[in-house]
Amino acid sequence: MDKAHWIRSNGFVLALLVAVIVAFLLPAPGARGGFLHADLVNNFGIALILLLQGLSLAFEKVKQGAGNWRLHLLIQAFTFGIFPLAGLAYHVIIPWVWPGEPAAIRDGFLFLCVLPSTVSTSVVLTAVARGNTAGALFNAALSNILGVVLTPLLVQLLMRSTGQTGPIGPMLLKILLLTLVPFFVGMALRTLVREWVDAHKKWTARISNAVIVFIVYSAFCDSVQEKIWQNHGMTMTIWVLFFAAILFLGMSVLIGTTCRLFRMNREDGIAAYFCSVKKTLAMGVPLAMLIFGDRPTSDLSLILLPIMFYHPLQLLVNGILANHWAKNH
């Protein structure tokens, strides 16, 4: 693989890295009160991302995978059941293993564990590995629709058990207005512009990615302005990467073992694995903005740190697995 192709293939992850670097070099413009007006841009960007997701979702293909209830039950149980339990366990284990860690890191892992699955990469990797693509598409789409409501509810429920909670009503209303409404508007408009959207999928993805990169930039600007990184430095980065890798490895083994116990066929097992183990950064960043928007400004970058490490890790490992399974089919 040549350098240009590698850069194109990993452009989004590289853009996130650049956004973090720029935030450290030029934090003032993207911080709260900066001339880029990050709060307004982020709210508009969240609605735009969900509108584009609704426009891009091929609902006619989703219906093809709707009948495989065993597959759906397994994936959604892991996404919104087993993973949140792991996040709650992390909330207890992390301060025991890593004394003095920022509390926002624990909240970040809890948030990571209640996020829905990815849509595009789950389906693409399932297709590459020659798994049940229709089943993967149905479950990834269902996971994201359910996640708009279940993710904030689970955050509220689990953080209440850890002593951190806030009013759910206003937050949920804001989330619905900025996510589900534009998402369903996009689905309704798709019937009118389906051919144009399908022909420009790369551009809709690029626009969504650009918004996510800006949100990440603004979040890190706030943490730099408040000198969070001066207080914790490289030690925090190493610990977060370690815990993200352990979470990914542990859940991968558990999902694979469960698929074998359920005696799922090869195609369904592949779809179940990719949809269950993956967590969405595209939905995660907007939801974090909405759920944790009232927290201190420096908290958001720390809350996002686990999903930002988990995201490239899942892409790297799952990409290798997909190609391996395709070759051995």
C-alpha cells in the first residue's frame, strides 16, 4: 500500500489527531467564548450529522435483515446490556488500579460502553468478511435509533448509581430535537433525493467527519485553556489507552464465545461480532455534547478520550480480522 492510499484510508483518524494538536497550539478560538462560537456551531453540526445519516440510510435494505430475531437479540443485548455492565465495572476498577485519575475519565468509559454501534464500518467489515450484511445493516441502524434515547437514559441510570446525576427531562428533549427530528427528516427527504445522495456518499461522510473533527477540536481547546493536560500529562494517555485495549479485547472474546454457545452460523456470527464490539464515534461526539454540556468545560475532552482511543483500535483490529476471515472463507 503506497503512502497516498494509506493517508486516504486513515484520513479521519489523522484529522482527529491534527485537531487535537491544533487545539494545543491554538486553543483560544475554539474554546467557549472564542470567536469561532463553538457552542452554536456544534449544535448546528449535531443536527446536520443526523440529517445526513437519515438521508444516507438505505431503509429498503434495512428491511431485508429484519427477520433474524436471534441475531438482533444478541447484538442489542451486548450493545445496551453487557457493555453498560462492563462500563459500571470500570467505574469501580479504574480508581482502584489508577489512584488519583480524573473522575471524567471514568465517566468517559461509562459513556463509551452505552454508545450504539457504528453503521457504515460495521456493515462494510461484515461485507468484507462475507458475513450477513443485511443483518448487520438492520442492527446497526436499529442500534443508532435506539441509542438516541437509550444512551442518555443509561448514562442517567448508571451515573445515579455512582452518585452523579442530573435532570433527565430537559436533556432528553434537547437530544430528541437535535437528533431524532433531523434524522427522521432526513429519512423522509431520502425518497425525493435518494439517487443524488447515493451518488455523493463520500461527500456526506466527509461533511459529517468534518463536523466531528471540529467538535473534538473545540472540546480539547477547553481542556487546554483550563490546563487539564499540564496536571495529568502522558500518564493519563497511557492509562486510557491501556483500559480501552483491555475493554476491546475482553468484549471481543466474550462476543465470540457467546456466538459459539448460541451455535450461530458463520455469516450471522460475523455480523454479530462486528455490530456488537464496535462503538460509534460519529454518534458519540454529538451525544456527549448534549448529555454532558452542563459539566465543567474541561470535562468534555476527558469524557471523549476513551472513545477516541477505542475508535482507531477497533478499526485497526477489525480491519485485520475482516480480511483474515474473507481469505479463510
